[in-house]
Amino acid sequence: ACSMPPSVILSLLMRTDLRKLITDAIEATGVASAFALEALSGVRTVRQFAAEGRTAERYAAMLAEAEALGTKVTNSVAASQSVSAFLGAAGQGVFVFAGA
């Protein structure tokens, strides 16, 4: 028989997804930063080839991806904490109403 509280089991299940989301968000931010550094270091070259707009669009898309992943991380953390808080409060309610 499993003696772990449901909140612990749920946290363990959610932790793997959250860890991957955090890693993906950090990676996306790093890719966007590296791209920005590369683009800024080659501004003259970019202007010569009239690719300024395309470069800005690519950078904006990379930032949007990093932002979306960051939002997913935030939502996942909030959901995990909400579930844990609810289960904790429910456990206290059962303890108070059912007696020790």
C-alpha cells in the first residue's frame, strides 16, 4: 500500500514536466540572446544585404517563443502550488471535521 499523500504523488508527476519546461524556456532565451548578439555584431553586413526586417522578424519570433515557454512555466508552477494548497486545506478540513 502506498502511504504517500496525494499532493506528494502529484508533485512528483508534475516535477518532470516542469523541469522540461524550465529547461526549454532557458534554452529558448539563450537562443534568442545568441541570435541578438550575432545580429548586433553584424549590423553593417545585415544592412548591406537589406535583411534588417527579416532579422528583426526572426528575433521577434524567438522572443515570442521564449515568452510563451516562460508563461507555461509560470502557469505550471501556479497550478502545482494551487493543487498542493487545496489538498493541504482539504486535509486540514477532514482532520477538523472528522476528528483526530
